Amino acid sequence: MKKVEQPQSNRVKIGLFLASLIVGVALALASMFSLG
């Protein structure tokens, strides 16, 4: 079996970026709703 680490690490980086983005948007929406 060949080791393919580059695509996996890229996928992990993209996944973490998307997850942090979603968390940031969720926190912003929650703060807006609590303030509004």
C-alpha cells in the first residue's frame, strides 16, 4: 500500500478551517440573538 499523506493532511486542514468557520458563525448568531 502506498502512503498518501498529502491529500489527507490537506483534507484535515480544510475540515478544521470549515469547522472553525462554522463555529465562529454559530457564535456570532448566538450573540446576536442573545443581544437582540
